[in-house]
Amino acid sequence: MSSTTPSAGAWPDTTAAGMSPAGAQAKTVSARHDGTIRAPNGATQPVLQCQGLRKHYDQGARQLTILKHVDFTVAPGEVVAIVGASGSGKSTLLHLLGGLDQPDAGWVAVAGQRLDALSETARGQLRNHKLGFVYQFHHLLGEFSAIENVAMPLLIRGRPRGEAQEAARQMLGLVGLAERGEHRPGELSGGERQRVALARALVTRPCCVLADEPTGNLDAQTAASVFGLLHGLARQLGTAVVIVTHDLDLAARADRRVTLRDGTLVEAGV
């Protein structure tokens, strides 16, 4: 992998209007074993990149190393599955990639901007504009309707309420819940709640969605349906997805699968 350090504006903003064909482009990108992603024109255009990530936790007098040296790159519209044993550090890595935690060493760049060069406020703004998050538990606000939950990231961004709720309605339509927008989470099934969570993650049209076991609480059939929906929307919207999962069958449906083993990422087939 190139050691070139990204900076703001180093790569084009793939979330700009009119660039949704990135999803089609991702079908032909190739992943080298060093993690570098090449677009069809040969240019390196990552939406998410990290290099040399290290992370440890102190357990009394003992130091537990979780990540030793992680290099990782994600192309526009690419769906990447991260698998590994329980406790291998998959969620820790996802938190670092999303700027929710800081590494002991190394760096993370989102849309060309290194997180370690930003203030906490600026990192929060970057997360709101460039990243979407989906978790095993939907984390919907029970007192609000599906539309209000999906509109929340846009309201935080400062968009007018009417505009935010219209965007939320459109996104709920894309996940097949156009008729359920006024329902509260308690009135929805598990699969429907998770689809609302997907809509909330995608409503800002982020360049990348980070998903931590998003189907972990669902039965096999519903899990397959939700994963297929996420994969299809990634293609349709040109949004990259990094998904942590224990489900090897679902991981096999991703564009690329990597395994977190002994603190490092290993490409499938290596």
C-alpha cells in the first residue's frame, strides 16, 4: 500500500450529486492483497482508509493488544465484510474507522480527511456528513415515529424539518417501508426496525456506512433480506459499506471479505 498521506480534498467527494454511478464502478474495482483498491482508470480513490492502526487496552498490570498493524482501504460503492473470532477486535476496528475511538498509532482518513488532524467538533461534523452507522440493536428512539427517527441526522445537520422529513419518507420508501413511516419502533417488527435503522444511516447519502453485526438479532431469513437490501442500496446509491459479521454465509455475498486475525487483517484466499 502506498504510504502517501491523504489530506482534505485529496480525493473527489463521491457523495456529490450526479455521482451515484459509483455503485456500478465498484463492480469492476479490484482489491490487491496489500489492500489497495484500484478504480477502472487505475486511480486510487478510497472513501475510507487506514494505515498502521494499533490499539491496546490496559487490564491492570497487563496490556492487551487488540490491533497490531492494520492497513485497510475501501473503494466507492464497495461492500466489504470483516469476519473473525469473538474478541478479535472487529468492533474496536469499526469504532476506530468511524472516529468513535482513537488509535494508539496509525491514522484513519474518511473521504480524504485524516481524523487525527481534526478537532472533536470537526470529527463529529465529518461523521454526520460522510459516514452512516448501523448496529446490532437498532437504537431507534421509541417516542418518535419511523420518519422522525430517519430524519434525525438531517435535523442535527441543520436541515429544515419539512425537508428532512421528506428525505426520510423517500428513504423509507427505498427500504420498503413507505406505509410504515408514522409508526413508532414498538409497532414495528424486528426486521422493520432494522430497515428503519438502515434508512437512518443512508438518509444523509454518506460515502460509507459502517455496520456492526446489523443482522445479529434477526432470524436467518430476515437477516438475509436485510443484508440483500443493504447491498442493493449500496449499489443504487454508490455508498460503500463495511460490515462486521459472524455470519459467513452473508459475508460470502460481499464484494470482498477480510479476516481479522492476530491483530491484523488478512484478505480472503491469502
